[in-house]
Amino acid sequence: MDKPFLYVAVLLSVGIIISRFVEINVVFLLLAFLVVLLAGIYMYLFRKNAIYLLLLAVFVLGLTVGENALYSKGVYDDLNNRLVSLDGIVSNVVLKDGFAKYVLAPKNKDRILITQYGGTYPKEGDLTEVRGIIELPQGKRNPGGFDYRLYLKKSGITALMNVNGYSVKIIKSNADNYADKVIRRIRERITQIFFNSMPKNDADFVSSVILGQYNIEEDVLNSFKVTGLTHIIAVSGFNFGILTLFMMFVLNILHIRRYSPFVIVPLLLIYTVITGAPPSAVRAAIMACMALIATFIGRENNPINAISFAATMILFFNPLMLFDIGFQLSFVATLSILLLYKPIKGIVKIKSEKIKEVVSATLAAQIGTVPIIIYFFHNISIISLLPNILIVPIVSVAVVLGFLSAILGLIYMPFSIPLNLINIPVVEIVLYLTRIFSQIPHASISVSQPPVYMMLCYYAALILLSSNLSKKIKISAVSTMLFLLMAVFAINSLTPKNLEITFLDVGQGDSTFLRTPDGKNILIDGGGRPEYGNSSFDVGQDILMPFLLYKNATSLDAVFISHTDYDHVGGILSILNDVDVKRIFIGRQVADSENFKKLMAIASKRKIPVFQLSKGDWVEISGIKYDILSPDSYVIAENPINNNALVFKMVYKNVSILFTGDIEKEAENALLDDNISSDILKVPHHGSNTSSQKDFVDKVNPKISVIMVGKNNYGQPDGEVVKYLKSRSRLFRTDKDGAIIVETNGTFIHIKKMIED
């Protein structure tokens, strides 16, 4: 077995993956691991084949560490929504307009993410006391959405706290331990070296490449994303390779290359710690160290075994890193280059050997990582090959100059100035070319999220094609796989579908997505209010677009807008330029609205027809009827935008849903004489006490009620409204349940919550 750690890494990963979907008692798993391990050791000592038992022990170990990391009780679980005071060392300070985010590490407790509004912000290493309400981070709240809890937990952060400046007290500056203080000061010193003699954009770029600090301006960062060059502004194998080659070059000049492991390995480990040890850096450092040591002791280095060992080490100490996008991209890209570089190089017909090598390596990495990029980012760069060929070699020069500048600057700051001055035009060329490429029309396109089984088949095909199996076996295996995929697609297309309604969790706002049995896509409202006033969070781009791409809904057959308040239309305004919308339906407008003007301007530019509806109108799409009940011919003067909103009853066979926007009691009273009886009620105005009167609820007589609401200062939903709705129906709330998915065949109704009790 020439690659033992490959099997270990794979089985450990499989165990961790299964642990995410199946909760098993950790004590039981630990006992099972010990039993299997001891049995394997016993068989090995008696010279029997113990390999399968030992590999089984690795699999059980993966289950054990995964279950422990995912489901072990946190120290803040019992403190949720309680006011507490905590003190600890501050790190990872990020300053924004009007607020700051930083991580607080209380003694003997998990780390907590603090968002501070106003006041004096603490600095890295400060011992700080904060007083606020503990909040547990939320998991995935919408299909295809972002799992914020898992994202934080893999960094050791298990709670959140929002505080005002007066609730923060800086007890002592520079109070972190000696090792952290040294690392922090080195990072600060290196950053200062670049900013001391370079323009801000150039210094931001070099510090990101050298230290992994993402302080690059948003527009610059976006240009790297569009051109597929984000890997060069992250600490990765690219940096470690250049640093290793540079150090070997220096040792060669000094005629002491034979001692390279004793010099380079410690320096690589120190550099890994200085960069904050992201998975890509740890992987690159371990692989480089293993290669150096293998060469020194006269052993052949096996890079696949080395990368597998790196993965095993990272996952053993932090199993949740398996779900980290950076971890996945780093390891898959490296494996792809190891497996596909030579076959691709044999196919590529380019005379220049250097260009041929760059093209082959770039293609290998892109072929391996494209499914992951599409799955997580729903976006792919079409032109990335050319920027990689032209820009990466220039970046190599910038990195070498950056390393030299950092090393000399740590000795004496003025030594770095000449190198920085030389580096400025190099970095400017990189930034200029990246910007030019990013402005090419359709340089990057949005792509729907592929099913997991399709991704597995893709990677299985790549492994088969790069294996040593005969050509005949490869063709047979891949052909069989393609046939099975086509069979799955055929069966899926012929299987009768239900109507699917997803009440999305967009925070304090409304948004509902419908997928008709024949595949039509319909959106009702789009949310839009960020959770915090100073947040750059965009409901349209950050919730609606990922969901639509997850549902393969890049085209919307109809959009219904109840009214033009931002918490209903904001997300739609945000995505109209990115989605093909066939038509928009909105209630007859009775009051001036800036949002309506914006909507009409975008619709006119995109040539989207807009229909204003009134009581008595009806729309039918794919056999589903939408009976318009409001606005009426007369105008309700009280709160006119809310009370003259579009209200309609959607009817599919024997199932009906009443969509009510933000109507209040005046509009409810006007509807009492209409046929509003419905199986499902989209509760008006987020459960406000100005709506959902008893007479109205009784007349609707719903079996199911859905309140779409998020964190707010309006007292929504009202306690009495919630109590009465519970007494009359099954009640669901997006703030408690996440997205609520309803499936119906027109007779039966099945409901699923994203957050199960």
C-alpha cells in the first residue's frame, strides 16, 4: 500500500460526512472505535491481516469526531437570549462604516463574535469586557441557503452578541499571551512595511497575497472573482511554492542546499502560523515539508500520500473543516493537478514549454474545482484560462518582491522601500489587467446548482479517466455512468410532480416561491429589509438569488408584488437585472412610491410587461388560478399602501391559499363579504396586532397559517394574534421554523420546515 493516508483520509471524511446527517451517541461511537481498534491491533500483533479492521476504526473515528464537533453541547446553549457580561482577548477586528466586528475569546469558553455599534473599538490583543444578550447563530434557513452556524463553528465561534459602545470596556491593551503577541506584531509590522511606501490598493493586494488579509476593496475583489483569479490573493500552495523555491535558491548560492530541511521546514511552519494557518496554508506546508524530508533521507516522495496526510491531520483536529469551501477547493485543486496535469499536457499542443505547463496546470485545477465553484458560488468564469496564463507569472514577481520586502523590512524598515517601489508597477499591471479582463461582457456567468449525485458522477468519471485502467474499461464505465444519469433525468421528467410552495425566510419581510407541476416558476414578493440598518446584506443577492439558482429557476414566469414597501419589493428590485422575468403583476397603485418608480424603470429597461390588477381580475398560469380580491375600485385612505395592497386567492384543484400582503383591519373588513375561505393563510402584516382580526381569521377558516416575520422592533408577531391563530389552525413562523415548504397534489397537503424541533 504505497498511499496509506489516501485510504485513511477518505474513510475519515466519509465518517464525518455521515455524522452530519445521522446523529449517533458519541459515547457509543467512542466505545465502538476502541473495540475495533484493539481488535485490529490484536490481529496485527499475531501477523494476521488487520488492514480492514484498522480502516474500519478510521471510519468509526470519523463518525466520532464528526458527531462530537457537530452536536456536542456548547457553553452558550443555556445562555441563549440571556443578558451576560463576558471578558476576553479580542482578535480578528474588522472595522465597517458605523460598526465593528471582532472575536472575543473568554477564558475557558468558546469564542464569540461581537458586533459593536459606536463607542471606542478594541484592538487586536486587548482584554475587553462586553455586556449584551447572547444569541446562538442560525443554521441553514432556506433550501440551498448558507449555514451560518456551521461556518462559525469551524472557527470555534459558537455564539453572537450585538452591543453598543457604552456596553464595552477595554480593560487592558496588549493583554494576549507572548506567542500571540509576537505573531500579531510580526503581522502588523509586515503590513506596515507595505503601507509605508506603497499606494493603498497596491499595499492591500500584497498584504493579502503574503498574509492572507482580505482587505482588498470590494470592486477589486470582484474583478478577481470574475476572472477566476481569487486563488492568487489567498495564502496557498502558490505562495509556499514560490517561498520554498526562493529559499532553496538562496541556500544553493550559499552552497548549503543539503541542509535545506533544517532551514526551510521551520521557516515554512513559522510562515504558516503567521498567516493564521488557513487549510490551504496547512496543506501546502505539510506537503512541502514532507517533500523536503523525503528528499533529504533518500525516499521517494508520494505527493498524493502527502496531501492525504495533510487532510488527515486537519480533519482529525478540526473535522468541520471538511465543510469549509477553502479546504475543499485547496485539496481538490491540488489533487486535480497531481492526477490530470500529465494527461492534459500530453494533449495540449503549444510550442512554448513554459506556456504549456501553465495552461496544463490551470486546466487541471479548473476541471477539478468547477463543480464545487458552481455548487457554492453559482457562478463560473468563462475567461479564466487567459488571465491565469498572463497574470499569474506577473503575480509571481510581485510575491517574490513582497517576501523580500517583508524579510528586509523586519530587519530594518527602510531596507524595504526600494523593493516596494519596484513592486508598485508590477502590482499595478496585475490590477489593471484583472480589471480589463473583468469588464469583458459575460466574462462570468450565473449557473444553477448541480445535484450532488451529478457531482459525484463527475468526479468518479475524472478518477476513472485518470486511472491506469485500460481504455476499453474506461469507456465502458463512463458510458454506463452517462446512461444511468440519462435514465435518472428521464425518470425524473416523466414522474408526476406536485405544486411546491416555499415560504422563504427573508427576515422581516415576505417572499414566496411557487414551482408548478409543469415546471413554471413564480415569485410572490421578494423581501428586502436587512437585519441591521448598517449591514451591507442584500436579501435579493444573498437569499433570493442563491435559492433561485438552487431551484434552477434562472427564469421567472411571473412575479406578483403585493405592494411597494421595501420589505416586500426590495429583493425583487435587487435581482431584476439578473433573472429573466416574463411578466410582473402588482395591485393598482393609489399612492406615490419611489420603489414603484424604480420598479417601472427597471422593467422598462428590461422590457418586462407590468400589469396593474384590481378586484375582479384573475390570472391563470399552468392550471392554477389567482383570483384578485383587492385593491377595490375605491381607495382605503388609512395607511393606503398597505391597505390597498394586492390580495389574491390562489386555487389549485381543491387546495387554496390566501395571500394578503400587509393589509390591516380596514382592508380585512372590506374582504369579509368575499369568498376568502382558504386552506392556507399567509398571515397579514407579519402577525401585527393591526391585522388578523378574529372575524377575518374565522371567515378564512384556515387549516394552516404562516407568519412571515424576522427580528424587528414592532412587536411582531403579536402574542394575542399568535395565540388565536394557534387555536384555529396549525401555525408556522419563518422566524422560528425557517423556510416552510408546502407540497400538494391539489388534495393532500404536506408541510416541511427547514428547522425541525
